[in-house]
Amino acid sequence: MQSPAIKQALGILKKLRQITETSENVPQKLSDILKNIADAVQADAATCYVAVDNTYLELFASYGFAKDVSHQLRLRFNEGIIGEIAQTKRSLSLNNIWMYPKFVSGSELEEKDYRSFAGIPIIQWNRTIGVLAVYRTEEKQYSETDVELLETIAMFLAEIIVSPAMSEYKKSLSKSRGMSLKERLKGVSLNKGYGIGKAVVHRRRQSVTNIFAEDKDKELRRLQLAHQQMNEDLDNKFNSTKLGIGEHVDILDAYRMFAKDKGWYQKIAANINGGLAAEAAVERAYEDMWKRLSSSSDSYLKERLHDLRDVADRLLSYLSGDYKEIKEVEAKDIVLVAQTMGPAELMDYDYSRIRGLILEDGTPTMHVAIVAKALNIPVVSKIKGIFTEIQNGQTVAVDGNEGLVYVNPSALIERDFYKKIAEKEQLAKKLAELRNLPAQTLDGQKIGMYINVGLPLDFDYIESTNCDGVGLYRTEIPFMASEYMPDVDKQVSYYKDLMDLCGRKRVIFRSLDVGSDKLLPYWAYSGEANPAIGWRSIRITLDRRAILRKQIKAFLISAVGKELNVMFPMISDLEEFEDAKETLLLELEKEKKRGQSVPEKVNVGLMIEVPSVLFQLDDILPKADFISVGTNDLAQFIFACDRGNPKLLERYDVLSAPFLNVMKTIVDKAKEYGVYCSVCGEMASNPIEALALIGLGYRNLSSSGAAFGRVKGMVRSVNTNDVADYVQSLLKSPRATLRPQLISYAYDHGIEIY
């Protein structure tokens, strides 16, 4: 017996076939088809995206918009709502599209405030070749019958997309397009946020034309004067800039010390005494330093090379007389465009007017990116050929969330950006208002809200969020930032600062977790075929026991008179945990025998991240004071999936029934043995994933500082009993991901997952 949707589809398909038979014009044909589809499901608008070269989706046709937005938008697979549908090959129906986390700038929603949405993948030979979408202004979700009807129609659209007529149309379109398609550049996000302004191209390199000089004294005087003036200006610049406290200030101070370094200055002077002009002497000093340090794999040293290049270029500009203290830019809002940039160069501009930073080269640890983050400037890097793609004075929009750059964006995209900027400002105000409100659910359940820290910059969040404490201190971060192995005193200075800042709040120290993708520059590593599951973390520190003992001693000294919580990472079995715990207890006894003051209480725990531990929970939990689930590595090992492999990033989802069942097993066992249990992995920093954790029974979450407010907002809008029932109902689902269902549930129940 035919379903109502099939019966209705037969009638509609008859109309659609008539359109295809009577019209040769592909754009008109698609537009007429979309109109009929919209009428069939009482939609106000419709769009059809077509996959191009299996790399992106292009908006090929639209109906119901004030302007024709066809061919004005491209989306990558898994970018935005449309991209997610294409990637997952699953239909999606939303009551309010604007609340969906994947909604991106440059959407096709045009002037009308469309709300309800249904998107259907168009599939041929198990490959997504397009996406059909319909919209309503009314918040009225499309029914299952509507979705089934649209899925049937999508099969018909697949025939059109693979037809010879469409192939010819694509060819003619690519020949005649010219600049009609808005330029959209894909990069890598270094700092989230949205910004739009006029492009200001920053070219840093000074050309050295004076190589040799006969008058050495004159060149030395030129060097002395330029060096003195440069440092005076840097002092004035940094002293007058209000940046608060944090790692970014340390970076700028280190930069200033670098500029004043006597050794560097003396090398330049020696080059002048050797017959070089001042400019060539500066360049030679830089090249010599570059040769010594460039082969290092240490990211810290590489960032020092970036700073040195910046200082050298700055000194060259003073020598040439070309340097201007203030970069004169007429535009009120600017977007800086550079191949690369030093932190001081960023400060050459009026940072209150900088709306974005675009780099050809850059990494998250790059000093300019850290300073930009402190200034709330969105940053996108890895934009190749940046100076040919972007010119001075062009309007540029920066999407730091998705790592996208729009050059000369359409009015539609501009308006979407300004709307998102306004929404972000409103959200920031809303999250600030949450600071002094309890992290309590609608039904009165208290959720422990902690943050993860590593860099000193993260410490600022302890005060700004009013969190319950630190759920994870990544102690390897200061080790990685140091040029040598920190001794006990140095480690105490790290840990005591945090303990003093937190007062009586809970702080959980994770013992040194290095190896895999976290390498120490002063350690020799032999190559491993599989470093993620090789000699790393607790396996290293148990083998190099002296390192573990020194760190434990530093923990004990830092927490004198307070509660100390230490957890060991990458524990694979009971024996490993007992060995690590015994090492800690022995160090504690040594301190007591020496008559040293010790913490008032010591709790020992472990991270749950290696699957083998799941089968020993009954043995381990009675001997642990607490556990914390590291969902990043646990998911990687459960799915046998390298989380650093871009080809696998979107293939497996922690919001799948298998992984959620694993998470439920852990929290249920912890409750059975009365052991404190938290989650410190990325799941706790994502509101929709944290919602699932609460549904599973977790009551302690440790997120990134940046995500804290959004997760807290979700917590205060949820009913734990209701969400527990819903999540429980999903645990036997065969689907690869339960994310769409959880998102729909959140929207339907007014749960804030912004």
C-alpha cells in the first residue's frame, strides 16, 4: 500500500516532468521546479544546491527571495547546515534555522526572516550531488510526511543534476562567470569571531640596498641612533596600551627584551666593523641566527625567530627613515592582511579599529595570534596567494569560526556578518550576566562547572567565569614552553600561582602528559610508527621515575595546607595506576619525615581514556578518589581514529550510540562506587555534547574558559529528568550520529545551545 507521501509525490512528479519536457532553459527549469516543490509542502521559499567537482556545493537555483541569489554562494561539504546535510547524507528538519549551531554567514535566507527549514540530500550512486532545502517564515516544523515527500522529489532532482543538459550548463557557466561569484577563501581559524572592514595590506620586509660602507663610525652611530629610537618607541607603545594580564603581556615584554638584547646588538656592530653597512649588518645578524635555529622542531624557538624577523625589519625601517609610529589608515574599520606578522607590528595599528587579521602563514601558537586573541580580533591563516587575492581598500569579511574570508562580499553576506557581530555582542552580555548565577538546572540539580587551563592566559578565566575550580591543569604546557626541563622550584612557581588564585576551589593537576603530538624540545625522541599509542604520558614518567617524583614533590609543596588532587593520564590497567599512586604516596611520606608541611588532604585519581580500563572499573574505582573522562583520546581509541587526520575528522561522532553507551557505563560505575566523576575532554566544551553528558548522568563538567558561559547557559535551561529519559531512548539507535536528534530536542524544549 502506497504511503500518503508517495501518492502525493506521484502527482507532483507528473507536474515536474512536464516542466522538464517543455523547458530547455536550465535555470528557468530549476526555478519552476522549486516553486512547485514549495507549493507542495506549503513553503515560502526553496533552494537547490549542486555539488561541483565533489569539493563544494553551489547555490544553483532559488525561489521565494526578493533577489535572485543563484550562484552567489558556495559551501564546503560539512560547512553550515547545507554542508552538514551533504556530508552526513541525512535529511534535517528544524523548527528555527537561526538557532542551529551550524548556521553560517552568507546563508541564503535573504531579506525575509525564514524560520522553519527542511533540507534533503540529493544522492546518486551513494554520493551526494546536491541538497534541496525549503523554508517557512512561520516556526512550524515540517512533518515526517513532508520530509518523505521531499526525499522522493530529491530522487527526481538527481536525474536532472546528472543530465547532459546540466553538464552543458555547468560548462557554459564556468566560462562566462568571470567575477560574478563572490570570492570566498578558505583558511584555518586561529581565533574565533566575526569582523568586516577595509583591507589594509601589511608588507613587512625592508629591501636592503646598502651592502658595504667605508665609514664604520658613521654606520655605528646610525645603528645606535636607530636602535635607541626604536626601543624608546616600543616602550611608549607597550606602556600606553591597556592589555590587562596574561600570556599576551608576557609575549610583548619578551619581545621588548629581545629588541634590547645586547648580544644581538653586538653582533650587528661586529658586522659593521667587518665592513658592512648598518642595514646589511642587521640582515646578516638575522640570517646567522636563522641558520642556527630554523632546523629546530621547538615551536618556542620558531616563534622567537618570528619575533627576531619582526625586530630586524623594525630596525631596518628606522635605519631607512621610513618608519612611522602610527600607521595612517582612513577607514574606521580595518582588516589587516599580511604574509606573517609580529606582535609589535599588530600594535603599530590602532587596535580598537582592527576587525580581523588574515595571514598567509600562521599557527595557533604564533605570538601575534595570541595577542590578537587577547584583543578579541578574529584571525584566519593559511590563505595562499594572499596579496593576489586581496587588495588594499577592498571590503573583506573574516569568519574566524569557520576559517573563511569573503572578498568584496555581497550585501547579503555583509548584512549577515553585521547581524552575527551584533548577536555575538548580545551573547557576550548575556553570558556575563550568568557569572554570578548558579550552575543549576531547571529542576534544581547542581552541575559542577570547572575550566581546563594550561597557559597563564587561561588563568584569567578563573575570575571572569566564577567557575567552581580547575578540572584539568595541563602541566605539560609550561614544560613545553620552557627551554629546559623545569626543576622543582620552577614547577612550584607554576603550580602555586594557580593554587593561590583558586583559594579553596578544587584544582586537579594532571601529571606530565607528553609524547605523541606534545613533544618537549629538550628531550630526544626516537621515531615511532604510532606515537598516539606509543611511549607517551604515564608510560614515559613511570620509566623516567625521577621526573615524576620531582613533579609530585612540586605538587605537594604548592598545595601545603590545602587539598591536593592529582590524576594520572593514559592509565591502561590497575597495576599501572597502583604503581603511579604508590610513587605519589612515597613522596608524601618523605616530605612528612623531613618535617616539611604537606597538603591537608591528598586525593589520587586517573583519567579514563584507554579502553582497556573500561573492563577493570570494578577493580580500579575502589582504589581511586576520583576519575575524569578524557573524551578526546577515549573517542580516538574507541573508533580507532586518528583525531589529527583531516580525512577522519567528521567521520565518527561522539554523539553516537556506541560512544554514549561507553560514557554511560563509566558514570554509572562511578556512582555505584561513590567516586567523584567529571568530564574534561572537548565534549564538556560543546553545549549540545554537554547536554548529552547531563542526560547520561554526569554532574561535573570541565570546559575551556572560552566555552564556559555557553555551557553554563545550557545547564540553566535544561531539565535533567526529561533529558535523561530522551537520551536513554536513543542509546539503542543504529545511526552513526544522534546529533540532529539532540539538536532538534534542544530547540523543541527551549534549551540554549548557542
